[in-house]
Amino acid sequence: MYTILIYIFLYLPLFVVIIFSFSPSKTIYGMSGFTLNWYSKLFSDRGLLLSLLHSLEVSIISVCVAIIFGTFGAFFLVRVKFPGKGLFSTVCRLPLVLPGIIIGLALLILFINLNVRLSMLTILVGHVAFTTPVIMFQVASRLQRMGRSYEYAALDLGANIVKTFWYVILPMIKTAIIGGALLAFTISFDEIIITYFLTGTWTTLPVFIYGMLRFGLSPQVYAISSVVLMFSIFIIFFMARFTGTRGEEMGR
């Protein structure tokens, strides 16, 4: 019973947003009727659509970069023995545990001192900083549970390191990479605090919506929030597919 109440408390606001995205009224009170007017206005709102496109661009590019850094970082963390390995692992986790305001402010100070203009590039750097550890520790966890017998067998049969990685190791860790990438994409797409510090005239969707709050919420915000919510659920569905038990079995 208590579990049901907790879930209602957590998810009721989300359903309220979806319901009022179909309300003909501009307020959340006195809903009467059903309309798709706000969705039609959403797709004609250039500012919202452009910020949505910016969010997708940042998330996709940052996740692609994080896949490369995170995968090789995981191999370095798991397969290489070096002094201070525990400290290195802790430092790599800092972007996951530090408040976003600390990371955003630190990066902002760095870019100001380097005379780097705030743009899409600075936002990308900030997003790569916290998406890389997500993928890195997801892959590292898989590597720690995965035996190396197939890897050694491929090397004994004459395969070089590149072929062993591509044909043996990568198929065994691909579900961890995909699952970590989907999780990183979801986090990157919704990120606002770090992005707010690093954005200039190039604005992502969360920052754009935050700016609209100063002038009152537009009903289009309910519509775009519903679209993003459905998209996030879609991503989470596939993330569960690749990070759950079935994904672990496929990685063996």
C-alpha cells in the first residue's frame, strides 16, 4: 500500500502535465474539453523546436564521444594495474556525485580564464564530463564479471589485439555500451544546471523552458513536456532491455 502511494506521489505530476497538454484552457484549472491546439502551436514555435534540436545535437554528439572515452577508460581501469588505482576510480566518479552547480561553475571559470566563448562546444565539454563516467563504469562492471578465456583463446589462435577486440570482446560488452549510452543520452538530454552555466546564445530545451518561466508557462510547454516524457519512456524501455538480466546473458 505504501509503495503504491509513493509511486502515485512521484508520477502523478507527470500525468497531470500530459492531461493538461490537451486542455483548451491556458491555465491548469477549469479544464473542459479536449484539444490538440497546443501541439499544433508547438510545431509552429520555432524557438522551442530549435532548442529541442539543440538538445538532441548535444546529447547525441556527447554520447558518441563518451562511448569512446568511457569504453577505453573502462579497459584502463579494469585491465591495467597501477599505483593509486582506487584514487583514480574515485576521481572518475566525481562528476556523478558532485552537484551540477559545482561542475558548471568550475567549467565556466576555466573557460573564462582560457578566453573561450560560451557556445555549443562549451556545452559539449560539460556534457561529456558527466556522460563519460556513466558509460565507463557500466562497461567496467561488465568487464569485471566477464571471463577472459575467449580473449585468450583468440590470441592463441593467431588473432591480433585489434581483431580480438572487434570480434570477441566487443560483442560481449556491446549490451553494456548500448545500455550505458542510452542512460547517458537521457541524462544529457535533461541536463539543465551545467548547461545553464555554459550556454551563451546557443540554448538547449531545458534552459529555454527555464527562461520561459520568468514570463509564465505557455501551454506549449505542457505539449513539449509530454513529447519529451514519451520519448524518455521509450529510451528507458530500451535501456532496461540492454542493462537487465537478458542483456547480461547476451554479453556472455
